[in-house]
Amino acid sequence: EDGSEPKGILIDGAPGIGKSTFSWKLCRKWGKGKILQQYQLLVMLRLRDNRVRRATDVLHLFRHPDMGTQEAAAKEIVRRRGKGLLLLLEGFDELPADLRSEDSLFMRIITGVKLPEATVMITSRPSASGLLLATCR
């Protein structure tokens, strides 16, 4: 209503329905300048990825061991509190239970404790969506 961007978007669906395919297509179309250009940056994190799962803070999520140049970009994301960022968390249902707890990094991002200015889009199977619906911002 007020023209602001949504802070949380849940894409819920049964296995094999196309959530991951949708995520990849969304990234590709954003990269080509076809959609969602109100966001300066779109980052997709595959939550089944062990590097992502091991992250202990927001900076770790945006670092890659082979790409030191991303360090400045990661710090800028944190400094701006996620403003202009569309963060796509793909496969929430694949996170172990301890990483879905209220004090986990992922839940602090989803609830807006971390990166409160970012828009967070989450894909999940229905089995884990109830937790998200109860806590989404």
C-alpha cells in the first residue's frame, strides 16, 4: 500500500513443483535486467550448501574463499543493513533443526534482526513452512 518493498516472501510448494527452477530463473532474469530492478543486488543462498550452513555471521554468508574482492561488497551489505538487497534463501526445509532455531543466523535474517532493510525470499516445502509463517516479519 505504501509503495515499499515486502520484507518477507515465502514460496511454498511440494517436492518437485519447481521452487528451485523458479529461483534460478528469477536470478537469471534479474541479471539480464528484466525483473526486480528496484533491487541493487540479488543474492541466492542455497541452504543445502555446507559453506552456507557453516556461516556464523552475515559477512561469512557473502564471502567466498576464492574471491577476496567480495570482502568489500560483503561489508557494504552489512553497513547498509541490507538496503537494496533481495536475499533468496533457497531450500529452507533442507536446513537441520538447529539452524532453524530462533537464535540461528538464518532465523535472525528472516525475522529482520540481521539485515533489517533487505527483502528476504524463502523457498520451502510445506513441512517447514509453518515455522516460517509463525515467525516471518
